[in-house]
Amino acid sequence: MRDSIETARLTLRPFQPSDLEAAFGWFGDSVVMRFTPTGPDKTIEETQARLRLFMAHQKEHGFSKWIIVNRSSGVAIGDSGLLVLQDYRWIDLGFRLAQPYWGNGFATEVASAWVHAAFDELRITRLGAFAHPENRASIRVLEKLGFNIERRGIVFAMDSIVFSLETSKTANRSCE
């Protein structure tokens, strides 16, 4: 896996310790984190622990949640990536943006980039994802990318819609 992903407007790269303050901006935001099972980080130390977990996952698997940087401004605007969810037996696609960046198509752009990286570079054959039933924006992104609803269930103690996407379903999709 390469060490960064470039899209038309964004750069995705692994988290670094220097990203802590920017990341706390969205991980500590109760509105951004309202559909996340753990809820918002209450302290910057909680975000620091989260980033350490992402960096350890990156070291072990070659991918993880990465920071999203706006290419034109150089500003960190969120995180997106893949995590191995051992308890659920799938590789999970996730994405999250700081509030000022909602509604601009960034989530679809990064999620599409990760789908292509997963299938084309990492040779993963199936991705999973989950969203709270009220998180219409995330559900729309997953549907746009061709994810199918598998079931409704509890994921990390949160009522969720569980989605999946197999590599054969993306053969004709182009990365934005």
C-alpha cells in the first residue's frame, strides 16, 4: 500500500503525532461524533490514544484510518480509511468530516478512493460498513458507491445498518 492517496481535491495519509490538535477538532465535536458508538472524545488525551491505535493498526495491516487534508488549503478536514474489525469479521470502511466540510462531496470522494485502494491495491475482495439509521448522509455515500444493505443490527452497542460491497460490484466504477 502506498503512503498517501491523492484525489482531485484531497490528500489522504496515515496519521502522525503532529496531527493531534487538528484531529481533536472533529473527534471532540459532539455533533460530528453523534453517530459514532464511542461518542466524542472528551479530552485531547482520548484523541491521542485513538491516533495511537490507528498508527498501530497501520503498522500491523498496512492500512488504517488516515487523515484527510484539503489539497488547496493544506487544512486537515477529517479522517477516512479501513479498519479490520475482528469481532465482526470484516474490513470496515469509515469516513468522518469536520462540520465546515459537510455537503461538499468530500465523503464520497474519499470513500471512493478507499474502495479502489482496497480492491485494486490491497486485493481485498469484500468491504463492510455500518451507519446509524439516522445518519442519512453516510447512508447516501455508501449507496452511491454500490454498497448493499445486509441487515439491521447492533455494532459496537449501536443500532446500525450493516452494508457490504464485493469487488465484482465495482468493476465499472471510476475513482473521482
